[in-house]
Amino acid sequence: MTTSPYTSQSAFDGSRMRVTLLVDLHEGAQQEFLDAYEQMRDRVASVPGHLGDQLCQSLENPSQWLITSEWATAPPYLAWVNSDEHFETVRPLTNCVRELRSMRYGIVRETGGGARPGIGGLQAAARVGDGVTRHALTFTVKPGSESKVAEILAGYAPPQARVDDATRLRRTTLFMHGNRVVRTVEVEGDLMAALRHVSRQPEVRAVEEALNPHLEQRRDLSDPESAKAFFARAAMPSVHHVARGGPEPDDITRHALYYPARPGCGMALARLLSRQDETAAADPAGPVHRSTVFQREDIVVRLIDVRGDPETDPVLALGIHGPRKPAVLARLLDGAALGMAGPLTGEREATRLLAHADMSLITDRRAAQS
């Protein structure tokens, strides 16, 4: 169980979690919504780690509903919610909805009951964050279009940072690895409000339209269902974040590392890197100042802010320090997807892995006064 004081977010602390969906229905869609919920409930009930759910209707406004579900731990929920099966399961439900807001919580305290065998416990302690939410999107472009895509992504004007009085887009960073694009965002306040705000900005819409001919997954942004499907499958949530704290050193640089996992090993790989990051954050002499692990199925990306050049300490920069960790990483990593000729066999090969995993920085934009 995670107890590091440097960890402000973790899906790997072994605690139970509560998921809430706030739903506002279209007028006249109540029966369609109830029918869709009954179908969804039966499928969700069979998902490993699911403990139960409740459907609640507002006492003040009959068109407003609340769905809550409890999960044994976060990893099985994340595996489910990021799957194509989940997208197809909830599609009939979302067709009835004017607005939907999803929130996820670790359970810190509760009354009654007590320990239940075979399921997660309580979150060990309340975490202290920095007021920033981190999120990522990833997608692939057609081979041969990489340089054009990089030019498009590097050349657009930044959107307005201020969303409302409570929300601000703080930083956007884009990377590429081969034909894979990763866009990370940092938001103060409401993440969903910020993402909706960005999607409406004319400069961003122009970039998205310019990207369309180059995408491997076809989308039509004029069709809400097509756009929703694309961005749902592109979403790559943050599963772990550590920060050393204190003032940011002057020589901090930002990097992203791409770790494609072997089939079915994405969550285990993200867990390994997260635990290693906790160790790195506790080392005052280490180069890693902050690290965020993003994961969706078998794609894992690690965003790191490091002091100096990561090649001066590639073992720590890669998150594989320790006598046996390279061998564990080799069992989880799809080296062929990185273009590596052979497996990782020891710490001496960390520099070789860094050369393959390091993503190319396309643009890094900070909001003023951030």
C-alpha cells in the first residue's frame, strides 16, 4: 500500500474506490435511460472488482440522477472503464444524457462495517496535492505523415488559458514517438470544464481539422458521436503522480517516456514504474523532481520533470533503479514496439532503452503566471 508523502495521486494503494456519475437527462428520455441502466448494470456486475452500485433520482429535479458504484481497488475499474467493451456498454446510456460528470474517489473513512475479506481497505491517509489535475490523450497518425503532423502541432496559437473564475489551463505539452502522438494537459480547477473550453477554441478546432487526414483512426468532428468515440478511446488518465515538493530548480527539463507493454501487462507495468517513482522522489540527490504515469490498456507514458540531462542518470530517469528491476521491466515491456533489437538484460543497457523510449518534444506551452 502506498504511504509515500511525495505521492499526491495513486491507483495502486490498495484502497477501495467510489465512482459517482452525475447525470442530467434530455427531456422525455427517462424510460430510455432506465432501460439502458438495467442493461448496463447486468454487464457491470460481472466485471472483476465491482462490489455494487446504486441508482438515485434527485428529490428536487426528476431529470437529474446519480449513479454510484464501489470497487475493490482502482486497477480493475480503470481496466474496465478504458476498454472498448465499456464504451459500447455505456453508449445507450449516454444517448439519453444532456450532461454527464464522472468523479472517482478513494475511500478514506467510513462508519460501521469493518474489514471485508478479499477486497481493498481504506486509503491509508489523506493526500496533499498541488491543485493541478493531469490528463493525457494519445493517438496514432498514418506512417509517413509524422513530420507534417509535428509541424501542425507545433504551429498553432495557444488557446485562452482562463476557463472561468475557478478553472485555468496551466500547461500543455505535446510529444511524438514514431507515429504516436501524446498530448498532456495540466489544469487548475475542473478538468472537464477545461477540456470542453479547449475544444471550443477556434485555433484548436482548426488544428484538429488539419490533423484529420493524417489520423489512423478516422473521425468526423461535425458528428458528435464520432468525436465522442475518438476522444473516449484517446483518453489516457493519470494513474500515479509524485512530486518532491519545494521550489522548482532552474535546470528542470520536461521529458516523456513511452513504455509499450506486452499484451495484458499495461497495468502491471504502470504499477512498477509508479513504485519506482516513489523511491526516486525520496532520493534528494536523484534527478526526478516530478513524475506522472499515464496508462490506457497496454500503453504507458511517463511524464517526468528532471534536473539536468536524463542521460547523466538514465537508470533513475527511466524508473528502473534496483538490481532486479531491469529484468522485471523486460518481462513487461514490448521491446519490439520500441524498435529494440534484443531484450533489456541489465542496468548497463538503460542508456539503450532511454534512446528508444524517449519521446520527441513538439511543443510545451505554459500559461502566464503559472
